[in-house]
Amino acid sequence: MPLRRRFGFVVLGAWVVEEADELVWILGYDGSDGLASADRRYYVSYERRALDPDPAQWFVSSEGARLRQVLEPDVL
């Protein structure tokens, strides 16, 4: 997470789906270059490639989706 933050991402939340042994986290990015561009820049960076151990070894799969907020957190 600290490296993601240095690249301009915001961690909006993280959850564990215990029955499925899954981690779900929501990242935000508000840069003018767009999320896909920022994600590419993050993954090709020296800092990301130098992470040891590589966190990707624990991922079985990764999915992305564009989300739109419908309720403010204080309304919930």
C-alpha cells in the first residue's frame, strides 16, 4: 500500500471474504492520465519490480471494475 500511495493511488477500503479466502480492496486514482496509465506506470517502475518477495505470488487472479459511488459513507 505505501508504494501504491506514492504513485498517487488511494486505498478506499479492504475486505476479506472469509468463506472464499479472498482479499478485496478498492483503489482510487484521480490523476488526469487515468487509472490504466497509472497502473502501468506502477507495475513497470523500479520500485515495484524490486519488491521482494513479489506480492503477486499470492494472487490467484486479479480483476478490475470501474465503480461509481451512489451513497456517501455518512449516509450508510
